[in-house]
Amino acid sequence: MKMLTQHTKLVNEWLERYGVKFGIYKNDKFIEQLFPFDAIPRIIEADKFALLEKGLIQRVCALNLFLKDIYSNRCILRDKIIPEEFVYSSKGFFAECCGITPPKGIYSHVAGIDLVEAKDGWYVLEDNLRIPSGASYPMIAREITRSISPETFEKNKVCENRNYASILSKMLEEVNCGGINVVMTPGRYNSAFFEHSYLAEKMGAVLAFPGDLQVQNGVVYYNKFNGGKQRVGAIYHRVSDEYIDPIAFQQDSVIGVPHLMEAYKKGNVALVNAPGNGIADDKGIYYFVPAMISYYLGEDPILKNAPTYLPFFKEDEKYVLENLEKLVIKDVSESGGYGVVFGSELSKEERNNLRNIIIDNPRRFIAQEVIDFLDLMVLEGEEAVPRKADLRAFVIHGKDVSVWKSGLTRFSRNPNSFVVNSSQGGGFKDTWIISQ
């Protein structure tokens, strides 16, 4: 490992040369920047990962059953496990998806579950079931570090992580409705465009831009450069649900495919992930996942939620308003580290303003206790320093449900911050799962 850490600068130079960047819009301008790599890996021993794996599979299975239920029989609402108005008021709930059963009954094909590790175990912070990104970064970092320091991996029993594309490809084939596999990207100026193109290349799938796809008689086709066309059987879409079909959803979308939902509804194409998954992404719905596990699976949750309060409930609202200074407040409609407020960092006036906003719109927020999660060591020049870090684990649901033996470990470069997102200036490191 010592040899590897000596090459941190070189690895980042290679990443920049390969265009491994992410884009953000700042002051109405699109800015691309490097996602800084740290060569000290996060190491998870085999026995610890086995428990984590079991908990992640349990959680994703319950969430998939929830999505199936919420767009069909809605038993969980009738049995009052989750309040009806809480679901129907969510921006992630799409009534247009009701009654549609995706191929093989799978809604959450690719889940990105964000966790932190504390002294007493792992805590889930968020469930990302729409278009979770980030797998490409540890993939290409491992590829580069293996080339630069092969002896590091000869001396350490690290599980292979370059198989992610083959896992994805296998899953797409299992749900494919007859035709080629496509990665659908909104285009060059999407923040995760590098990942779209990288995964398409590694999977041997077609990278399709707006206008490359069309629907004829309820069937999706890819328009080839030579004027011909190929039938599409599965689309790994990296376009937000509301923009994928201007006929069904956002009418002014120029990055969608007209009548795509018609083809999907007829069972002629698989959409990965299924449209409508945003209801399970809702930070408020996160509160109910332990209850879902019990309701659908009859099991106790293996992984813990962070202690969470919903101002939607009067008792929780009272607690939140009385304890703003020690809680983390999250806007349920935001992502990427945006809309996260630490009460301890607010002035008295700012807390009072936030208190009034919560009172006016309690459904908009959740509040969580601050988890003092473990630091990981990060290189700053020649010195190793502790920084807060999380883990995005990737769970793939095809014929079977599996957890990728790797993950995206993100860390804060600010010694006083708990926010690790790339859009907030964080970096990333490789995640080593040690084999038996």
C-alpha cells in the first residue's frame, strides 16, 4: 500500500487525462472539475462485508416490494403503515406508473445506498433508487492503480471490482424484452456524462443521445449512423423520470423519447431503473424503510436508519422545533448534499427562520440526529489526516440480488465538515473488500 500512496499525484494526472470529471452548474455556467482521488483505500474485511451485504440485500428487496405495492394494490397504505397523503404528496410518486408491471417485476435494478460507519456499526443515510451514479470512479481508479502499482494488489487479497460492467450487463440481459442494450444519456453537459460513456463502453452497450431513439408501433428503435435501425430491448436510462417521455411527463423535455412509456407499458422494453422509483428516494419515505422490512419480509432490519424525525407528525415536529440546534435538517426534494443544514451552524435568527419554514411546510423536511461517524485517513501532501467519509454501496437486482464487492467511498476535504458529496468539494477513494 505504501507504494500506491506514493503515486497519488500520478493517479490523479491519469484520471484527468482520461476525462474522469464531474460537471456542476454554478452561477448559470457549466463547470467540469476533477473528482480528487486519495490513494489510501477504505478497507472492509470479509466478515464485516458479509453482514453489510446481507443488510443491503434485505433493504433493497423490501424497497422493491414497496414500489411494486405502491403502484398496484397499495396494501401498505390500506394497513396504515405509511400515511396515504405522505405518499401522494411526494414529488417522486408518479400516478402515470400505476398499473404498470416492469419486466420480471423488478423496479429497483440499480440501487445506491449511502451509509456511514459509526463505533456501533453501519447506519443508512439515504436510499438512491432512481439513477444512482458514482460506480465508474472506483472502477477506473482500480484500473489505473493496478497499472501503476501492480505489486500492491499482488500482496493484498482484494476482491475484484472491475466486474461491475459485466454485472450490469447480465442484469440488463435478464430483463431485456428483445433487442440491444442501450445507455440513454441526456448528453455531454450532464454532470455524470463520463460515467454514461464509460459504462456503455465497458458493457458493450450503445450510448444513445436524445434523438437517437424513436418509438414506432409501441417498439423502441435505435437509429444507426448508416440509416438503418435496431430494436432496443433494455434501456439503462440516465435521464430523470420526468424528462424521459414528453408525451407522458414533462411536455417541454427535449432529452426524452416520445411514446417511450407506451412501449414500456406494452412490455416491449425494459427501463432501468423503473420510472416512478423516486417515491422510494424520498427522504421522508426513508423514515419508513424499517417498517417496510418488517411488513413485507417479516424480518427485523439488519442495518439501522439514522435516528430520524418527521415534522409531518406533530410529536416529531415538537421535538424538531425544540432541538433545532443539535439536529441535521434535510429538504426531502434536494440531493447531492444540497438542502442539508446543520442546526448548530445557524445563527439564532437563521434558526428562527428555519423554524417558521418547517411549521409552514412540515412535509418538506426530515430531521436527523448527528451521527459521529468514523474518520478515514486521507493524504494532504505528505501527511495523513482524518476526514469524514461515507460509502455508496451498489446493489444490483436482476434474477438475483447482489452487492458489488466495492463501492464509492467519498470523503470531505474540509476538516470541519460532515458533507462529502463531489458537488460540495469532496474527494473519493477506492474501497477494498478483502477476500476470505
